Amino acid sequence: MTRIAIFASGNGSNAENIANYFSNNSSVEILLILTNNPNAFVIERAKNLGIKLVVFNKSEFLEKDNILHVLTKNDINLIVLAGFLLKIPQNLIKSFSHKIINIHPALLPKYGGKGMYGNKIHESVIEAKETESGITIHYVNEYYDEGEIIFQAKCSIETTDTPNDLAAKIHALEYQHFPRVIENLIQAFS
């Protein structure tokens, strides 16, 4: 049994999509949803999905072992970051080496790093007149968006696309590919 914890800081649509994807898979359990944002809509999604929710503050996450204890107590095998905005502390990276993955709404190594998230990325991509963008699923290391790339998918950008148009294309790629890539990783672990 693979036991997954999903970290999210906002809306939680990817967390919900992943939970629904694995809802009938007896060998995978989405056991926890964790958030650093007490106002995030992912909280409502976790309640509606019946998944145990953990809300924490930045200092609990970065300066203490509280979250590490929660994860180890629940025998978590894989951590999935789905729109989670805090940098992962060293204690988690060490304890879950090659067991933390993130999805980034751009084709890394471009448009990654501290402060590059959400619409800021799409605005930057459009401003740079890129002809394509996409998603990158990667392992998490001690640097923002620099872990080993697992998977990328691309979409074209039309000259008339706005950042919101691009965001819609990126969300479609995320919903299509993220759960399947997680499933493939789990099979590779087995």
C-alpha cells in the first residue's frame, strides 16, 4: 500500500483530481492533505473528500519537526506537492529522499525559482513571447524547482493568448498528466 500526503497552499483542484483518480485503487491511499494556508479552499476539498487535514504555520513547518512527525506517524511513502508555495525544509528532504514530487506550471529550467508561481509564471511566459509552455513534474531537492525532472508536457501559445488563457491550458495538462505520472512512479517503486 502506497500512502500519499498531498501538500497544497491554495485552491486544491490538483489535490482533488489526484484523490479522485486514486479513489478506487486499493493499493494507493491519499491519507493526508496538508496546508500552510488556513484560508485555502483545499481545506473544503479535503473535508468533502473525507481526507484527514493538517493545517500548520510556517514556523511549525520550517523550524520544528511537527510535520515530519505527522508524516512518519502516518507511514507516508510519497509526498506530492500540488500548488504548495513553501520551500521544503531539509529534515523532510532527508527523510523522504526521492519521495517528494512537485508539479510546476512551466517548462523547467525556465520560469522556475523563488517567487515563480501561479499567474506570475504565465505573465512572464506571455511577456517573453514564448511559443510554448507546459508542466514539469520533478523530484524536490533543497533548491526551488531544481530537482531531477520526471516528466514534461507541452502546449502551444497563440499570439492572442492571455495569461488566463495559458493558465487554462496548463491546468488541463496538470489534470491529464499529474495523477498518471504519480501512478507510474508508484509502480516503479514497487
